[in-house]
Amino acid sequence: MISEKKTNMKKLESLEKRVIYPDVEFYGAYRHNGENIYLCNDIEKDKKSKLQIECYIINNILTTNITKSYITKYGKKVKEKSTQKVELQDNELLVYVQGLGFVIPEYNMVTIQEAIDLYKIIKGDEDIESFRSSEKSTKTNWRN
């Protein structure tokens, strides 16, 4: 039962639409097509450290070699090497992340135009069914 104090209150009539603040950082992307390819051999250096990231795909296996060299605050020289191998599927999307190389994204990724089109849906300028059935969504799977 509503108390007498609450009956005199203004009733909420509508809600303002909000979304999570969009990530506007852009990522370089490569869609694996089954071919062997050398993706990168990047080197970052400064006075006290060096980072080398090498990525390539052979027989649908993404190999990432990372070598880090640095000097600790106590003057000790450290060198770390790691290798990661990931089996890929055809048409797998990879994105370049600084310091990691090419990785399978843990989030759904879309092109800039697809992001604009999705925000039009949120804004109410377009409905989701027309977007899904349009040519826009058939170029790539908008969920990947």
C-alpha cells in the first residue's frame, strides 16, 4: 500500500536512454584467411628497456614470440622470452594490441561504419531487424 507521503510525489514518466561510454580507441585488425603470413616484428626501445614482438601464422597456428629486456631499479639486467601458440579457425579476427601483438579479441569488434550504424539503432533512427537484414550486416558478422 502506498503511504500518504508518497501519493503527493511526482511520478516518474520516462527514462533517459544511456549506454556505456564507447571505446574510441582503434585497433588494427586482420581477418585470417587460412594462408601462412608474417604479421609483425615490432621493436620498442628506450634507455632502460627493449620489447620485441614477432607474430606469424603457419598452418593456422598463430605464433607470438615476445622478448623483453630491461634494467631493474637496482641495476639488475633482466631478459624474458616467451612463445605463445594459438590454433586459428578460417575467418578468425585478430587485433593488434600494443605490447601483446596480434590476439583474438575477447570482445565483439565491428568496423567504424558498423559502430555508427549500431548507434543509429540505439538512437532510434533505425531498427535492429532492418539492420540485420540489410547489406550492412552481411559484409561481416556484426557480432564478431
